Amino acid sequence: MMFQVATLTEYSYPVLFYMQMVVNVVIVAALGIEAYARLVKREVQIDGNSDTITINGVEVHAGQIREIKVSGCHKAAFQFILKDKSVPPMYCCFKFEEKNCEGIRELTRWAEQNQISIRKVGPQTRSGMILSSNG
């Protein structure tokens, strides 16, 4: 529908056409980035005795993480919010491949050991819901 509006405004108001095309490009790029972050599986290694997590060969220290956000239910996507970055890097977004919740439990235990809050976000949750390894 937005492309149709852009096409119609090209003949009457060229400025509106270009503005609409910019909006379309931004929306398509955002959808592409979101799809990439949600669909790509990354290898995650959690050492319960260490303060680091390795995601596709990149080590993230517990001291760098402000909070962990969880989005979704059965195939939840995880995002590390880093203290020194306003926008999380792509390597800080991942999913666990296994269908049972062992990876989620292990991450929750690791976060509790390192005093990092895990917050569930998204339309399916109450706002600001905090997860724990007890449940």
C-alpha cells in the first residue's frame, strides 16, 4: 500500500514521492535486520564458572552487560544490552537451537551469578517482567 501511495504522489508531488520512498527503504531495511537477528542461529558457549560468554567466537564479559532482554516464547531471541553501547551489536543477539529449555536455564543461572537482570520484553509479556532460574 505504501508503494502505491508513493507511485501516485510521484506525478502530483515529487517531494512526497521521494519522502515516501525513503520511508519505504527504512522500513524494509529494519525488517531485514530484524529477520536476520531472529533467524540466524549463533553458537553460544556458557561457562558456569567463568564471567564470560562466547557467541560465535566473540567473548562477552559479564562486566560489559547491563541487562539481557528475552523476546518470544518457544524459540526466544536473546539480546545483550552492553553498558558502553547505545545500540547492541548484531553478535549480541542469538537464539538457542535445542527445543528443551536447558540453554535458557543455563543462561539464567549465569546471569544470576553475575548479578545481571534478564527482562522479558514483547507484546506477549507484562512490561518489565524479570526472569529467574527458579521457575
